[in-house]
Amino acid sequence: MSQSVDKDTKYTDYLYSLPEAPLKNLPLFYTNEENAMLKGTDLPPIQKVLSDNIFKDFETLRAVVPGWAETNFESLYQKFVHLHAIVSSKFVMLNINGEETPALVPFVDIMEYRGVA
């Protein structure tokens, strides 16, 4: 992430904290061999729906964001999937004053949490 960070914003330190390497521990980035080991589990169909939805989001944005249509598809798509995974891992719904509110919470992905019993 550091390559494209504007060094003069209040978000600079946070943006530098985001991973640059692919998130290989997420099923979205598994190799064909790793995916084959998941055969018979519930994950492949879920992963397929997620991948399809991410691709649809990408195609929607690619059609309207200036310059995206002319950019190398594979490179841009891989970057999009990577950033989508980063954002998704930090997205939570918070109950604020009794209202469910979507939020991006820095470092939430490194916390251990359990659902309320």
C-alpha cells in the first residue's frame, strides 16, 4: 500500500499499516491445490458466490471509473480483489445508540472475538 500513499494526510500511518502482499491465508487467494483439499466442505460454494460478487462489483466500477476500462484488466482486478479483502476484514456492524451502523475499524482483523452467547 505504501507506494500509493499520500504522505500528507491524517490517514498516512494507517495506510502504511495495510498489508502489501496478497493475503494468502484467505480462501479467496488459495491455489488450485489448496482449493482441492476443500472438496466436500461447505467452503467451495461459498467461495464461488463471494468471488462472483467481487467480480460483479469490479465490472460495475470498471464501467464507470475513469481510466479503469483502459487499464490492464488482470493487474487492476488482482489489486481490486486484494483491496476488497483488506476492507472486508475490517468491516463490522456496530450498535451505536441502538442503531446498526456499518464501520471500518482499523486492526479489528487481528482481534480475537467471540459472538455474544
